[in-house]
Amino acid sequence: MEEVKKHHMMLDLETLGKTSDSVILSIGAVCFDMDGTIGPEFEVYPKVEPQIPNRKIEWSAICWWMKQEEAARNAIVDPERTLTLSQCLEKLTFFCKSNLDEKFKVWSNGAAFDIATMNHAYDQLRMEKPWSYKH
């Protein structure tokens, strides 16, 4: 039996700054419904270097990351990061279309950062966002 598409998605980012044009380290998402059912999860790690000419890094974020566990610090420079930011956004769009209904709502821990950062990235790369501000 085909799984019913979910109506909501929680978005979570890790970045190298506190502004919507910061370098993006990871994009995570999970589909859910308000009755508590959890759906598929998503996670990608864009390459950092190609983002640097067009996105910002804040010194305070570097200092914060340097205080984290070694595994977290190493993840930033992991050579296994093979996807560009645009490829990561393409994968997120596909994930949304595959697992969420057309009028899904996107959530984050504070609407002023994660969603704004993703909107900025989609706009900067001239890509269509998989969500609408109308819903």
C-alpha cells in the first residue's frame, strides 16, 4: 500500500554564521503530521569551499565550531562532502515532492533563520523553492 504524503516538514540547518546568507554545512528535514506520525528523514552535507565566494562565514561561528567535539569539527572538512549546494537543494526539492503533499507547511526552530536561509539559497541559485509562503 502506498504511504500517504505528509502535511508538514521540520527543517534544520547547521551553518557558519547567523545570517541568511551564511555558508550552509548541513540540511536536515523530517516529514510529519500533527497527529504525531513521523515520516521520512533527509540529510545532506554541501561542500563548503564552493559556497565561500557567494555566502558568508562569521568568525563567531568558527569559534563556536572550534569548541565542539572533534567529530563535529571534522565533519566540516570531511572529504566525503561531494555535493554542491545546488545539488543538495535539488535533492531536498525531490524529497519534498516525493514525501509531502502539495500544500505542506515547512517548520523550523525559529522562522527567522532556517527557512530564511534556505529561501536565500534557492533564490541565490535561481532555483524554485519546493514550498510556498501561501500555505
